[in-house]
Amino acid sequence: MVQVALDAFWSLFSGWHALLWAVLVLALLGAVGLLTLRLRSRTRYESATGWLREAAWPVGSWAAVLLLFAFTFVALGVLGSLVISRVSVGENARAGNGADLDAAPTTQSAPTITYLTDRTYTRTLVVPPSLLKRVGEQGVGALAPYLTDPTSENVTKLVDQFRRSGQDVIFTRQATLTTEEPIKLDTSRVNVSLDFVTPARGARRTYYNATFAAEYAFTNPLDRAATVRFQFPLPNGSGTLSGFKVIVNGQELTAADLSNGSQWEAQVQPKETVNVKVTYAHQGARGWSYLLASRREPIKDFELSVKTNEAAKFARYSLPPTQTARSLGSTTLSWNLKDVITAQDVSMTFSSASLRETLGKLYGFAPLSLLLAAVFGALWAWGRGLRTTPAQVALALLAVLAGLALGGVLMSYLLVVWAGLIGGLLSALLALRALGKAWWPPVLIAAGLPLAFLLVGNAGLIITLAGVVGLAALIWGYKRRPPPAH
């Protein structure tokens, strides 16, 4: 990787060979001219060297600074490409020092509660003589195309009867089936926490650590004891679940078969209330949803609270939050639904950024940040009457370039946010040492403004605030000059 970096930086000079040769030839011609003047006329030689010291040398020095400025622009682009390439190699490697997360949008469906009851269905067929002969030869199976399959697992009792009506035979089948009738939830209290981890905190791609905690209550609506079945579906797209627990009336449920989710079945007395608690944790990304129902159904009392440290967007036609509370670094979204009928769901999406995308924005903005620092520095010096030398500006430019280079190298060893902060701090300290403490605003713009992209989703706000603060510093720091005397 070091050789690749050296080749990339050396390639920057490939297009400058002609210019360097021209500068060298002009320097040689100038040296020869000065030597000739010294030999022929001492007076003219002293006049020429005086002019060089007073006019040509300052102009040439600032011209060299502008060339260094242009070189720094190009070097920052090459540096960004090298850092992103190094990160890409680590991401695309077959093996690494960390496992890839199985993070995807997560969808959690509401539980279903039913009670078991028996229903009897009667089917009557008129069997003509032709079909009656086949029944005599093949048995009742000859009527199978006209009847429901009696081998269904829900069939608990089957009674067949034949009676004659003239030449025809009346066939009657009574099938008793066990069916499930829905029970509505009395209350639903769901609390979700989505803690997002961005590339600045070491993630290859933005994901969240989620915790789910819910309390459900339902009541047997019958005046008799009934077998009640509670089924909690596992979330889709959640990957590995940790700490998964289902507690029914204080007793933890142990389930061996989770193909259809966690299921509880027991005899519930008339008008008895059952309380269920469900908790688990997992990792996800890009979105989180809660499905209330598959069709328009009444909801008696539903409360959902989602706490997140990332700005959420809501899918079209989904239920918007009824309340939003914001605090420093987090947002709490609440849905409080009472006595409503809806088929809508709660569906949220979140912006996602990869480490390569974040670094691309950081190093892509660095040249513009350097240009803004130069413009702001010129205004800052004009307003405060400050002076600097070309050598100081050149050293400050090299300090910024060195700090960003160090930060890019450290990103392979440290968290991106720490690597960026160390590189930015080094740039600021060296540039302030070269220019002086009075130049701290332009130095912070050049060294610190690109780091705003490490805070995914908040870079625009930080850059805007920096612009407002910089403008305020110019206004308050401007020293009014006295009007000229007449």
C-alpha cells in the first residue's frame, strides 16, 4: 500500500515537467543576466537586485504559494482515493478481524390471540341411482369430489347418514371442526429502542442495536372456560435474536418449535385476563416496522414508543406518530391509538451510509474547505489588519495536508472518528504554530470543517452553523478605520 501511495503522489508531477523545465531555464537565464550585469556595470547590478528584492521576490513568493495551493488541491484528491481504496480492500476481503453484521430492515407483527371452539357443518347430497351404484362398489369415497376432505386435522367428529327418497338416496354428512375465533387485545404497550452505529463509530455500514419490550393483556370473552392460544410471530429481517423471552402471567414460556413463532395455549377461565411480556434484542438497518393487522380491525388500546438517535422518515400510507419528543441526541416517537379501526401499520425508514461514502464526502469536501479557509483568512486579515508571509502560509498548507494524511492512515488502526479528530487536531496545532494564534478561525475551517461528515446526517447543519459563526466573527472582529483627515 505504501508503494501505491508513493506512485500516486509521484504521478502528480508527471504533468508538471514542462513547467518545471521552463522555470529552471528562466532561473538560469536570470542568473547569467545578473552575473553579466555585475561584471559590466556595478550600478546597474545593484539597481536590478534591489528591484528583485522589493518587487519580484514578493510576487514570486506568493506565486509559489499559489502553486503549492494548487498542488495541495490535487494531493487531497489523491489522498482521498488512497484512503477509500484501503478501506475497500478491507471491506471486500474474504476474511477480516470482525464479522459482518446480518442487519436488514426489521418487521415485527402484532400477536394473534384466539380461542378454540367446535362448529358443526352439515352437507347434504342427493345421490341418483347411477351414482348410488358406484357408492355400493367403491364406498363413500365415490362422493369425495362433492365433499370436504374428512381427514383434515381440524375435524374432530364425522357422522354420515343415508336415507331413501323415492329412487334417490339422500346422503347427509355432519362434520364437527375445531375452529379458532379471534380475541381482541385489551392493551398493547410496546417500547422500542434503536441505537444507531454509524461508520464514524467503526461500522462498515450504518446499523442499529434494537431492544424490544412489549406488554399485552387480553381477556376470555366467553361465559365459560375456553382453550386460548396466544401466538407471537418472530420479527422478519432481524437476524439473530438475543435475550428472547415470553412470560405469561409471570411464568416464562419455553418453546421448542418456533417455525410459526412463539405459541402459548392453555385453559382460561371465563372473563379471566392474561398478561404477556415479550422482550428481545437484535441488530437491524435501514428501517423498522410494526404490523398492527392484515385487514381493517378495531384496536382498543395501543401504545408504541420508539426511541432513536437517528432522524426517521415514514413510509407512505403508514401511521404517523401522534407525539414527538426531542432531547439532546435522541428522539422519542409515540403512537397512542384508542378505539380506532385501521389497516395501516407503523413503518419507519432511516438513512444509511457506508464507510466509503462517508470518507468520499470528507476528502471530497477538504479542497473546498481549504478554499473557504483562504477566502475567510483574507477577509479576516483585512478586517483586523493582520499580516503574514508566504513561508507561513506554505507551512500552514503543508500542515493541513499532513494532518489529513495522518488521519487517513490512522483510520486503518482506530475508529474513524478518533482517527479524523487526531489528524484534524494535528493540522490545527501545526498551522497555528506557523501562522500564529490570531489566525485561529481560518485554521479551524481548513482543518476541522471536513470532519463534519463524520457525523452522518448532521453535516449540513454543522457546516451551516460554522458559516453563521464565521460571518459573526468577521462582523464583530472588524475594526473600523478612522476617516481620512481633510
